[in-house]
Amino acid sequence: MRTISIGDETYAILVSSEGIKEGSEWIGSQFESLQASRMKYSSGKSFRIHHHILNPRTIKRTQESFIVISGKVAVDIYDNKALLIGTLEAGPGEAIFVYRGGHGVRVLEDVVMFEIKSGSFSVVSEDKVFLND
């Protein structure tokens, strides 16, 4: 795992599917709106049947992740004043989780990826401010 932080605030994390230990490993802080874990289990493992309780939550900011299936991307991470604080590159089997700050995505090789973000997402003007305009 590689983390970009300022002080005790995590801005982004790069996670690989390599080197995963048996079980579940949570990514990032339990207090973030974007929750994820990487998991490794042997055939035959099952999880208890469950559903999630209706539990309204307050989402403070849109957080997102990029999961690369093939190809390669770079995600430049910025503080809120548009100062570049680091870059994370992800290839197949890797994911980048962006928790705060600004970010720009650059496709380094033809890419197939998933983008997952905390919702809900309506229109651009209600969700983002472009830092380089």
C-alpha cells in the first residue's frame, strides 16, 4: 500500500491485489465515507446471510476509487489549493482510493477500469469545483 497524506489526513491510497493475506483487510480509516476491503479466502468459505440496516449517513464529500482491470492510469493528488502533493500510478489488479483534496486522472496506457464513488451524484455543478480553470 502507498499513501499520500498531509499530517494525519489521508488524501489517497494505492492498493494492490498482490501479497494479500488470508482474510479481510480494510482500506483507509473507518471514519471515511468510502469503505473498501481487499479479501482472500479459500474455496468453500461462506459469509453469514445478512442485510444492512437502514442507517442514514451524512456524506461530507464525494470520495472515489479507481479499480484497474487492464492498462495503466496515473492519479495526481492535490491539496485544496491545487498544489500537487503526489501521484499514484495503478495497473492491472491495483486500485486507488481518493478521500479528499483535488485529483486529476491521466491514462498512461489504454485502460479498462471501474470508478466507484460515494453518492449520490446528480450534476457536475453540484458535485465538483475544477481547480485548474
